[in-house]
Amino acid sequence: MNLFEPAFKSFFKSKKLILYVISISLTFGLIISVIYSMTLLNDVLEDKIKNNIINRVLFVSSESFSDNEIKKINGLDNIDTAYRDIVLGTAVNVEKKYNFSIKYCMPEEILNVVKGNVFNNEDSYQVIIPSLAYDRTGKSIDLSYYLGKEIGISLDNVEVSAKVVGIQDQNTGYLYINEELKNYLVSINKSLESQSYITVIVDNYKNVDSVIDELKNKFGYSANLSDSRGQSDIKLYNLACLLIVAILVLAVVFNYVSISIIISSIINDETMDIAILKAIGYKIKDIYLIMKYRIFAIIGISIIVSTIIAILINQVIKLIINYKLEIVLQSDYCLFFFILLLFIIFIYVLSIVFVKLNNKRIKKVNTIDLLKEN
């Protein structure tokens, strides 16, 4: 039996159809856009906060480290690199005017370079200096002038020239040197290189705790984060994750309740049609299919409209996040349509469940009594 004609012949003339479509579309569009935007935001925050280099650098100490031990540490899983530091507090004089603490680290560890660049792979002596320094009278001096120029560095009785490739924000008090310059200085004075502590960079923040445990329990080293300033950002990120989970849970509950109410309302509005269909000989299973077709038609139209609404709302959310948090969310259409597909499947399953739950109400419709009342 062809059930499409009785399902849709008079159905689309219903005045409440537009109301159903608008209410469902707005609800679905808002939920899809929020889930999509929160997922994008979570990815950005994870990359900017959890995987920020500051949260993956470990200070590892022992009585002494041999070259073989460092090589063994470099071979461990989840470790990008392990290297010896310059002894803390080693001071150098620049241009016979300014004193800085010399520091060596991986290029990705050097933050807040406001002019120039971090070190490149050229076989030359390179440094990154702070933008400000103070002379003997306490007057601040702008060091940006030295960008791209050679400067003289004095360490004990050693003098060497190095090119300034970058300027770091404000007065950090550190002069960063590249690997070529470090190797040269250490070749002259091996005591400059630390023997009792090293720096270890973990590949991902999620592996930090396991790496620390391995270094402590397996090797007996002392290992901790070098800088704990990023932990406050981690706490904010974890709070944001809880918020996203809460939003997802509320979205599921809200969808469950809204679909239940909408389907119940549709069946209530179709009571007369159900009575007529029974009167002209349609079986319960046929009426059930007709109701299902009508409900799926409303849901289908609503999802198409809600997709357009979600795209528009998402643009508004992106502008708000950019304005409030100064974070630019890049569109990910594959993610958007994946979320949309999961959402459609979820709504489809819910609709089937609620139509079946309301099947008893269809059976209870008394054709004779209802037609007498009308």
C-alpha cells in the first residue's frame, strides 16, 4: 500500500507545520553551532595551552650525567630532546656596557621575540637579546638598535662576536645563545656546561606525568616542570573542558525533552487524521508509518534549515570569541559535517524511539467517539 499520499496530502496544509519547523530549527541550529564552536575552541586551547612548550619542559637533576645517560634519555618514548644547560647564573658582558645571564635552550623554548627571529640553522654565532637594559646610572636603554648587527660578548677572558637575530620583549635579563656559540664557549671552558642537571622536552603535555614518573622511578633522577607559570592556564583549560562536557550533556537532555514534547504535540494535533484513517480502513501499523513519515518530514526540513542557522550563529560565536578572548577560530568543514551527521543520527534514533512510545496512543484513539464530537 502506498502510504506517502495519505501521509502528505493534507499534512503540509497544517498551520502549525511552520511553527514546528521554526522552533525545531532554532533549537537544533543553536545546539549544533555551540557544539561545533566549543570543539574548535577546545582544539585551539589544547594547542595553545596544554601543548605550550612552557608546560612540557622538565628540569632533571642528579649527582652527575654522563653523555651515555643523556643519550639513553633521548631514546626514551615521548621525549623530543634532552640536553645539557649552561650553568645557571653564568654572566656575560655585552659591548662592555651591559651584563646579562647567558642562557642556552631549544629555539622553540624562546618566547616573546618581538623583533627579528629565533635562531636559524646557519653555522654562525647568534644571540637573542632583551629589548631593554639599564646602564650604570639606572637609565633604561633601548637595545633594538642592535638587531641584525654584530655585538661583542665577553666571558671571563674570552671575547667573541655574535649576530643579534632577535629582540625579546622588555628586560628579561637573559642573553640567549645558539648551539654554535654554546659549543664554542664550552670548548674553551667545559665548566660552563652543567653536569648535575639537564633539560628534557616532552613531546606532548599528556605524557609529562608519565615521563616524570619514569625518570624518577626507573632512573632515580629528580624531575619536575622547569616553569610552573603555565599551570594556571592548564586549570583554566580543564575548567573549559568541563564546561564543554556540561554543554554536551545539557544538549543531549534538551534534545531528548524537546523531541519528546514535539512528537507528542504532533500526534495530539493529528488525532483527527488518525481517527479518519482508522475509519477508512487503515491498519495500526500503516497509521504508525504515516505518522513516522510526517514526523521525519518535519525533522528533515528542520535539519536543513537548522544547518543554515547553525552556520550563521557560528559566525557570531567566532566574532564574540575573537573579540573577548582574542582567539581566531578557523573553520573546519569536515568537523562541522561530522558533528551534523552524528546529530542527525542521534535525532533519528530519538524520533524512532518516541514514535514507538506513542504508538499506544495511536491505538487508543476511538474513531467513533472522536467523530461524534466533531
